Amino acid sequence: MTDPYKVLGVSASASDEEVKDAYRKLAKKYHPDQYTDSPLAELASEKMKEINEAYDLSLIHISEPTR
């Protein structure tokens, strides 16, 4: 996987709140429900998986004391 912060569009020093805001914006944009009956549905689903993985990884990094 690529850098989770790059996927979310934030810097590695982003706060927890900045990461959450970036995730929410991307999740709203690429949520599969937005693309029902669209030829882009599969692409949006893949992008959403990437966004979810990036968010999960960024939360792990944020919670580590030696970030």
C-alpha cells in the first residue's frame, strides 16, 4: 500500500481531527452508494477500500507514541 497520509491527502504530521476530516470527505466522495448503476461503481468501490485501509493505518500511527 502507498503512504496512507498521501491517500488521505494530509501530511504525516496531521492531527487526528485532520485525518478524520480528510477521511470523511473522501468517503463521501467515493462511497459506492453514490455510484449505483454507474460504470464507475467498481472503481469507486476499490477507491473506498483504499481509503478505509489508509484511514485504519493512519489511526494506528496516530495512536503510537513515537510517531
